[in-house]
Amino acid sequence: MVKINALKLLGILCGSCLWTFCIGEDYGFQLLFTSINDELEDAEIRFERKLPVWLKGTLVRNGFGRFEMGERHFMHSFDAFAKLSSWRFNGNKTAYFSTKFIQSSFYNESVATNDIAPYLLFEGVLPPFGSYDKLKALVRGIDNMNVNVYKFFNEKENISEYVALNDFWKIYQISPRDLSTRAAIVPQVGEYLLGGQLGFLDLLSSAHPLPEPGTNNHITFLSSVSLLPFWSSNAINLIRIKSAHDREVIARWDVDRVPYMHSFSVTENYAILFASPFYVNVVRMLQKAEPFECLDWYPDHKTTVYIVNLKTGELKTMTTVNVFTMHHVNAYERKGKIIVDLSAYPSPEFVKSLQMKILFDPAKRNAFDAHALLKRFRINLEKNKINYVDREPKTKIPYTVNLDMPTINENYRARRYCFVYGIVLKKDNINLSHISIVKRDMCRKGRDKALFMKYHYPSEAWFVPNPRQKSEDDGVLLVPILDGVRQKSYLAIINPKTMKIINRSYLPIVVPFSLHGRFFDEII
């Protein structure tokens, strides 16, 4: 009897319809960026072993679901129609999986017309929109919340509000229990924001709001782009979120040019924003109506750092080395200084490289630099000085410093912490699809760990702490992974201490690449 292992069998099948997914070292990789139109609600899934009895709640993740509609397709992966996925744990061996598209106006109109509707996108579409539709898209703005999910607590009504977000001011309220879409929300913040002042475009914000320590509030920012630069200045607003609808301005300051910022940091007393020299080009925005194509990068300019006192609104401004970051890791105050950790890139080119035509071309996707680098900055407010802490990585696994999509034990948010979890693309510096899940120790050497499985493609790892937590890394990591050989997705449960899979459950449906998510322990 001749035995053929799975990989060899898949290689034989590559001569047939599976050829698309059988290129070189990347079995099944393209499924991460392939439309999955099916939706499910409360499909029972079983894990290989018994789950921890304390693991109760719901993991909700946001990301990509559909990459085309009718004859048009998106040029950039970040424009894919938003699709939520959830895993609901009730304290035994079974769990319940759901996945649904966010019923945004953008999605519903596109389905109704069997065409991508003209709304503002990260990049363009093919075939391209005409001039009228581009103008229409600019007026309508972004309506595709495919980046993150979050919970705000409304003290006035004593309820939790769950929302889906992108890097724009508009949000969608969702139900984490059944993933239904409830309502679109455009929060109001005083008379001089959101159309109250002629000539301003108030839309750029963050998909990563952060809790304000000691309160039930959250912090975010809102950039106000002046459409009449000869008449009025651009501005950045630091915002306190009191509920999905209720916001207040902590501080507002003028800027010559509006920078693109995806995330920021918060400590006990301060918000810290790194404004990389990656600026909105207003004239080009009005012409092209494609945000990422309307940003100018200045590699020789320094990065401006804004530090805002959360209590008083007092602003301090500093400059540091040129750096581009998508994701801050954490920040905290210690001995009169602020420590800020972030995942940085040499330039925004990495984001540009996530276009669909590049991701589907093995040679092109393997050619670009996909590595981030963990960087630490130390801010001395008394001396009005910021230093980049340039230190050699002390680890036996050098690539752990190249992680992005960072997550931590959220109980250590705005506190001194040690462990950050993330994914490293191109961990061998050859194949983009060689993705490792890593644990980086920011305190001591010798405790870094990594998990890599060939032909398995993980998304962001979310840490769920053990309620009886005895150490910072006492809990589990929940990681959606695509098994490229079996062409199936599964949820892996990883022991953060060992970074080994201790349990898994395959799903009845493929889950394309998801960006961010959260675990809500109150949703059972």
C-alpha cells in the first residue's frame, strides 16, 4: 500500500482547480484574501480537549469578508467589506461560532446594486470610479468599519455599548451576541466640530481608543483638516469618550499639516501621540478622493510627539527620530518619566504593499520589507526631552523584535508590564507567508518564545487572563489560524507561558484575514 502525505497529495492536486492555492511555500495563503460570502449564527464547534472552566465570554474579531462586488474589485486589502466573527464560550468543551457582514450603508447599497458603491476608500477600485462618483465618495466619507471592535460604558444609562471602528470618526453599533448591526453613529462634540466650522473636514480618528485610567471613559483623537488652508489652520483634538454618542474635547491645537495616525498611547495622566511626517495632501484629496494616495511621506523629517495632560488639557510638544508606526504597544509612567513602546517601520511603504495585486503575486509579496521593529522611547517632561532607547535585543530568537499587531494582558494597560504578543511576517526573511506568533519580554532576556507552523497563517493573538491570575502571562492566547493544507480555519488556544497550542477547534467556514478584536467576558 502506497502512503502519500497531505502535502504530497496537495502537490498532485495542484494540476487541477486547486492550483490557485498551491504556489511554492504558500499552500492556501490566498484564502486569507478570498471572499467568503457565507454567514453563520451560533454554529456549534467542538474543541479537541476540555476547555478551562474559567474561559467564559465571547471573542469578537473584525476584518475582511469580501473583496469584490459585481464587476468591480478593491485594489487594496484594507478596503474589503467588513465581516465580524465570534467565538462564544460558556464554560464547557463546546463553543458557538458566528460570522456576519456589518450591514453598513456601504455594504447594503453595494449588494443592492451588485457593484461597489461610491464611498471613500483606502485606495481605489477597478474598474475605477468616474469623477462624479469620486466626488460623491468624498462627500459621503468612510462607511466600512472593518478594523476593530470595542466596548464603551454609558454611565448615564448604565449600559455597555459595542461598536465597530475604522480610522474614521463614524462608527457602527453592533450586538456582540448575534453580530447584528444596530445603527450608524456620528458622535457630536461641541459646536465647532463636525461641520460646525465652515471649511473643515472632521473625519480622521483612531480604531484603537484606549481606556482612561481610573474612569469608565475612553480616549481617542479627531483630526480636523482645513479645506481652506489660506483661511484657517488644521487642528488635532484629543477627545474623551463618555459613550458611543457622548464625547468631549480635552484639548485642541493647531497644526500646519494633519498627520495620519492609527493609534496612540495613554498613561495614568497623559495621552501620547506620535505624529509621523506622513501628511494629508488636501489638494490631492479633493482631486483623487483616495486617502492613502493623498498622503505625503517625508523620510528626512523628524517625528512630532504630542503629550497631553488628561486632567488639564495642557500640551507639550517634542520631536524625535523619523519613525512610522501603526501600532503602539503600551505606555506607563515610572520615576517621573513616561515609557512608550511601539511597533515601527522605516516608512509607510509596508502598508502600500498590502495591495491585492501584490498579495496574490508570490514574487512581489516576498520582495517587500515586511518587518516592524519594537522601539522604546523615554520622555522626560521636566527637561522637555524625549530619547529613543537604542538597545540591542537580548534574545535567542532575534525576530521577536519584528512583531506587529501587538497585544498585551489588558490588566497591565498603562502600567509597567513585561510581555507583548504579536505576529511576525516573513520570519525567515524569505517568504511573507512564513508567519510566527511570538512573545517578547520587554523586561528580562531569555524569556522570548515563538510558535511557527509551516502552511499555517495566524492573525492577531488576543490574551485572556485567568481570573485567578498569579502572573502577567497566566491565561490563554486565542488565535484564529488558517490551515493552508486543509484549507480550513481554526481557533487555536495557546499557553502563553510555553507558546504551544493546547487546544483547537476547526470551523465550518474559512475566516479571511482579521485585523483586531477583543474578548468580552460578560457576553456568554
